[in-house]
Amino acid sequence: MLISLGYLIISLNYSLDSYDYCKRKERKKEKYKNWSNISKNPIFLKETEILWRDKLLFSILITSITMGCISGYLAISNDNSFLPENLQTLISIFPKEIYSFFGVYVLTIYASVFISLNSYLNEGNTLWIIRNLPISEKTIVKGKALALILPFICSIPFIAYFSAITIEFESFLFLTWFFIFSFLAGLIISFPIGARYVGKKSDILLLYSVSIIILIIIGISYTIASFINSVSFYVLTLLVEIGFLILSIEITSYILKIKYK
């Protein structure tokens, strides 16, 4: 109840800030600087400013801590009294480690898939303006990819809180690997799809479809890794996934080039 009440107060505060921003009541010109004097990649700064302005980084941080505490508590207590009886019977047959899977999955959808898709869907005419700058499509995609390092960092507390609570049930190395693997998988799938529908309104059906794809991919990977449980396997899969991420960036750049040729 205390967490819910605090989140409600914070949400109302953000709503008032958003209203003031839209009305331009407290707009300060000194906050808008010349990006070319700061960095060679203005897209990274643009995406970072959006994440900070919309309070998304703080929201991801609170979500990661909350998910770590809740999933860790359920893993050690197996207390499903708040669920319907039919779901209690279903959940009871799952191993306790499955709570880490659902915690990482929720964070992946929020911090990786949702933000990746919206970084393209919310562009609209802004992307047309950016493309008139002397930068390539690949630079645009790389700038957006670099900005997603911040949501990844804000999600890391989930590992600390969950591991501190369930140290006897979950391997820290396995959880860290699965967390990184799931986040990168969200980027690999979301980037080309976001570029395909760039400038369009956010569609809940699109987010739902991508979420199902991610669930299948990380579900199969989680099952395979739980049987192998080898450091060499973890390193190899992450290297392969980095290769797929580079390929995803190339495909996304090609889609943007074709779409705005």
C-alpha cells in the first residue's frame, strides 16, 4: 500500500510537470544547447533528453527495485494467497526460479521493447528533420541504441535485490546472463519493427505481438541454459547475440533508407 501510494503521488507530480511542459509555462532557453559543441552524435543526446524529460529513467529504476523485491519474496515464500485458487494450483507446479524469469521478462518489455519501439514510433516529422542533417541512417540508429544503455543501467538493481533475497535458489551468474540476454533480444527484435512503423502512433497490438515473440525466444533460451549451465555457453551466446545486434542495426538502417529514399 505504501509503494502504491508513493507511486500515485509521483505519477500525479509527473502529470503536472507534463502539463506545464506542454503549455510552455516554464520553458528555459538556456537548457537548449548546441549539440554539435558537445558530441559528434546528437541523436544520443536527443534520446537521452527525452528519457530524462519524460521521467522514464526514474520509472525504470523504481520498477526494477519493485520487481526484484516482489519476485524475490514470492520465490522464497511461495505465497500465492492473493491469486485465484485455479491459478494457485497452476503456479504451485512451477519451480521457484520461474519468478526470476517473469521479473526479467517484465523489465525487458518495459525497458527494452517498449522504449525501443517508441523511439521510432514517436518520431513523426522529427525524423524528417534529423535526416536533413549531414548524418547517415546508421548514425541515427546507433545513437538510439547507445541511449538505451541508460535504461539498461536503471534495470540492473533487479539483479541485486532478487539475488540478495533468493541467494540459495538462484545462481547470480545465470541471472546476470539471462538479464543481459533478454535485454539484447528485445533490442534486436524491436529495432527493425520500430523502423518499419516509424512515425505512426503507438499500437498496443504491435507491442503485444513483439512481447509474444520475446517471450518465446527468452523462454526457449532460459530452458536450454538451465540444463547446460556453463560459463562458456553464456559467453558464446552473448557473443552471438552481439553479432545479431549488429545485423539488426544494419537492417534497421536499410529500412530507414528505403522508407525515406
